[in-house]
Amino acid sequence: MARNPVTWYIATPADGIIEMSREAGSPVNLSASVGKVIDHPNPCRNKWYDESRFSYFRMVKRVGEALEDTCIWPVTWPVRLWIVEPLGVTGNWSQRYYPYRLLSHQIRVIEETDAHIALGPAGRDVLNVVQQKIPERAARWAADWDADPEGMRDRKWNWEQCGGPTCGSGRWADSLATAVSHNRRESAAQTWIEHLARNAVDQALADTDASMMARCYAYSRATGCAVAAQHQARFEPYVLDALRGVGLDSPLPATA
């Protein structure tokens, strides 16, 4: 049986320039090279060893890892995602530890593809959470904390450590999501998602007087909601509700 051809990906900032090449002083613009073959401007002589920050083209066949090791900082959106074809001699640091990676000194830029798939199969839903839902909720999360820091600290601890009758603990759910991301080769996607979620909180609270602890609480809620969107088709509500912190937004129980 013939195998399906492998698709290789490279991620860049919005201008299409490989960030490592920019930092090395020899910018390679993929957006200006669609359909063309690009030779590395300064290839290393020892394959495959980093003689400089940009010794070879780096590409991945597991799209959930396309945002790993891109040097794009700070984390931002949008990015651009390119399908490329490695040409000539190719290599890797280690087939055992990096079976999804490939290094080469020559590529052909095939086409640009939808960048959201770098955030996993549910990338569009993740972006909806980051761009729409987190900005709507961040101020409430922060206000809840600052209105009752001691009470919210206890509730957050119970959520993280114990969970509830209908969901697991927050820490357990987070560790499970991290493990699944690793197994699915979406570790870079999850890391990027968490950064985008925290950035959304920062923007939503930029003009508020929310305390630092309130911001930290909002970060935890935001990253949990975004990672739940990443894995929404994989987990049952018992896990997803734990990630989202279901119950933390409900009113405090009345005291006698």
C-alpha cells in the first residue's frame, strides 16, 4: 500500500519572514517565494549541528509542533503557516527524540495554508475563546477575586486540588491535557494557546485596577478555558469542566 505523501510546515510571523533568518541578518521571506526554490543563505558545514542561530531550515510534519522553536516573540496572532518541500540532503538531530522534525539547506515553498491548524484540529474554536470569550470574562474573574480574596483563594484551592461532584480537579485535568498534547504532538500548540490566553487577559485588564493576584487568577481561568477548547472533542465533560473551572463563577454559598 502506498503511503500518503508527508506534508512539511514552517511557521512565520505575519510578514512571512522566518524569524531566525531575520535575527541572523539574512532574512528569508517565504511569502515572496511561493512556488520557488530557496537556498539557505548561510548553511552550516557540519550536518546537523547549530553553528549559528540559523544554520538550516527547520520544518515539522506534525503541524501541532509548527510553532515550536520559531523564535517568534512575544507570542502573537496572527502568524502564517507554509507548506514546504525539503530538497537535497536532509537530516535531524535525533530520529528517536525528534521524529517529526526535518532539517535541510534547500526548500521549495509550496503554498500558504490556514494558520489556525497550528493550534490543533480545533484551532478556530480556540481562537474564538481567546479573541471573544476571554476578553468578555476577564474583568469579571478579576473582580470576583478582588471582591473576596480570601474566599476566592479557598475556592481556587479546592478547584485545583479536589474538583467537585461533576468534574475532576483542575491540576489533574491540566496534567492530563499536557500529556495528551505531548502524545498528539501538540505541545507547541498548547504552549502557544496558553500564551495567547494570558495576552488576552492582559489586554482586557489593561485599564483596570485589578490586583496582581486577581490577574493571576484570571490567567488560570483563561488558560483553562482555551486548553479546554483545544481538547473539546477528546475529553468528556468531567475533564473539560475541570479545565474551565465550572462552579467558580457561581455565587458563594450563603452562610447561616
